[in-house]
Amino acid sequence: MHDDAEVTFLKCGGVAVGTGMHHVTMDGAGAFQFIRTWTGLSRGLDAAAASPSLPSHDRTLLRARSPPHVPFEHPVYSPSYLNGLPRPFVTRVYSVPPKLLADIKGDCAPGVFTYGAVTAHLWRAMCVARGLPHDAESRLRVPANIRQRVRPPLPSPYFGNAIVRDLVTVPVRDILSQPLGFVAERIKHAVARVDDAFVRSVIDFLELESEKGNQAARGQFMPETDLWVVSWLGMPIYDADFGWGRPAFVAPAQMFGSGTAYVTQAPDKDDGSGGGVSVLFALEPEYIQCFEKAFYGTE
């Protein structure tokens, strides 16, 4: 496993802790599992208290079948999907307070997931900001945690990369003109179809690609029409207490290029404001002002 960490003591009295981890060895859930154990040991807990369950490293649980069988198409893993050029970008953190979140979810069907509603809203604002042609198609790259989707489910302390990607393709005219709930439903359908059969198809597809010598596509060269949104909702990102108290802010230090976003819980979830979220979004600087107007409905 490759990881490293750096601690910076700030003049204001604050402390910044940065850590780098290789995504091949772990996904977000595994990373926060590691961090929670690490911080528990830093606070003086014994090993059993810091990590009640030993991590599971059984890679045979996600092993390709013999022979491989690929009944689904997986264009998100194809190098031809990434036909954009690297573009300069800036990353901003956008607060979605409870009132705005309620309004966004209210524009969707009852019971909509926060990720789907916020991502649909973000997708629309991105299309507006970039001025995408109405006859173009825009694709959303959706990651799904497969721990509870495979059969049998992976053990709860499974430590590895258990993320599978899928694509949602929607015409720009529909993103802009259809009700927000239409877009959120398309996202929900894409996430829901990642079941055991789909996951096994992805694993077998990647096995065949590796035998050909092909590398899985990387995310930093998405075309300008596309978006990639990762959910950290439900992850214990603010449980990283080294003994200095609850962290004031937790975020990825590196974005995977323009058009990528993370949806996380708000850092102030315990201040009585109730259930807002934060969106970290990387976008070309020339589109930022227009995006913010569209995202907050001030245009």
C-alpha cells in the first residue's frame, strides 16, 4: 500500500493534516476506515477500540470469472470516452444550506436521494455555465459503492477499491428544459442498475482489457460536455479527531480535472442548522461567475 501524510502547524493555531493514498488499494470508504483507526490510536485508544473489526483484504471476493462474461457495455472504462483535452481549472466549495437543499429536492419526486437531486442541479448549472449546445449530449460519470450490491455482500470491514462506474447520457436540451426530477430519475436509474450482474460484468471486462494490455481510462481528460460527481455523503469524514477536536473542514486535496465534483456533508452539521451539504467543484475559471449565478438561482 502506498500512502503518506504531512502535518502543517499554522500561525493561527490551526493544524492541517494532508494524506495521500493510492486509489488502487482503497476507495473513499477504505480511506476513512483507515483514518478513523489512525485518529483513534492518536487519541490513545488501544488497537481493539480504535479498530473493532480487522480489515478484510480478501481480493478473491472481486475476482474475475473463468471464463469472463461481459453481458453489459461499459463505455466509461474505454479510453475513447476520454477525448477531451486537459484544461486549466479552479476548485470552489459551494455551500448548499438546508433551505436550498429542500428546494432542490422539492423540485424532484418524493423520496429522491440527496446525491441525485444535488447532482441534477449541479449538472444543469454546468450546462448553463459552459453554454453547451442544446443538440449536444452530456454524460455524467456516476460511481457506485458495490459493497452491498454484490451477492453475497462484501464483509463490512472490506478494505479495497469497491467502486464501479457507470454513465448517464442525457441531451443538453432535456437537462435544461425538463423538470429537475427527470434528470434526478435518470441518475437514480443508473445507480440502481449497478447490481451483482453488472458488477461482475465490469470485473470481467476489466480483466479482458488488462489481458489486452489496455489501461483503465483516467478521469482528467473528460470532454467539456461531461461531468463526474463523487458522493462522500454518509462517510465519517468529520470523525477524524486526532485529539484536537472535530476537524473544521475535510476535502480532497486533488481534483481529477475540470468537470469533477464531490458532494459531502456540511462541516457544520452539528451546529443546529440541520442537514446541509457542500459541493466541491472544479471548473474553468471563465465559467465560474455564470455557474454560481445558475447554481444559486440569481441569474
